[in-house]
Amino acid sequence: MSLRVAVRRSLLILPVLASAATVSAAWAQSAPSAAPPATLIPSEARPAAPVTPPIGGAKPGAFDDTNCSLPTRAPAVPDGRTAPEADIRKAHEDLQAYVASGQSFVRCVDDQVALHPDKLTVARYLQMSRLQDIVINNMQVMAARFNEQLRVFKARTPGAAAPAAKPAGK
């Protein structure tokens, strides 16, 4: 079951399963405290706030409490008007590796949700779902950019072989 399906199901059955008291308790647990405790003396060091990975700018290879690695950096897409065929082929290979690492991340998050549904709060589900959406959107944008430049390249060099075509014998 994908993360999106799990989130939708949990959100659909949440009002049925939870009373107002348990929902407010869960919300209070997941929301950071706005004010410091009343017993805190100003000269004392404040306790560190819990760290959560940034949604938009998360670092590759780091993901809070799971073993999932964010995809590698998105590859550069060469200009189809001026790039040689070798650069287009290299960009295609880099894009395939990027998409594979993104798909691996999405599968890993889905697996973590399936393995540990009891350890994840609704807020964490939603955060992981947003991360998956960002990764998927980035893959789609990069593929669209590459395809656009590939069309420009093919229009410029009509006799060139398509970089996406598999070589004979493989």
C-alpha cells in the first residue's frame, strides 16, 4: 500500500476511531510548544527543540528516523541547440540514475510506513507524503526539461540516433 493510500485511509477513519480528547492530545504532542515552560530561569540554557528535516531543502542522504536516502542532486540538462550528442547521452544516463534514486526513496518511505505504522503520527505521515510529492514532482520536471531539450536536439540533428534508444545487443 502506498503512503498516499495509507494517509487517505487514516484520514477517512480518523474521525470514527478517535474522540475529540485523543485528537487534541495527539495534536498537542505533535505541535511544538510556543512558550517556554514557566519554571525555566532566563540564565539557564534552553533545551534544544526537536529537529525535523526541512521539507524543501532536505540534505541528500539524510532522513530523520528512517533509513531512506533522498535522491541525489538533479542532473544538469544541456541546451539542445548547442550540446553535442555525447552531452545529451550523458544527461540521459544521469537523469535515469536520478529517477532511479527518486523511485527508490519513494519505495523506501512506503516500506517504512508499512513496517512501522504504529510509530508514525499523522503529522509525520503528512510530512513524509509531502516529501514524496516533492521528489516525484522534481523527477517529472527534470524529465520534462530533458525531453524538451531532446526534441530541440533532434530537430537540429535529424540524422542523430535517439539517446533513449537501447543499443543493439542489450
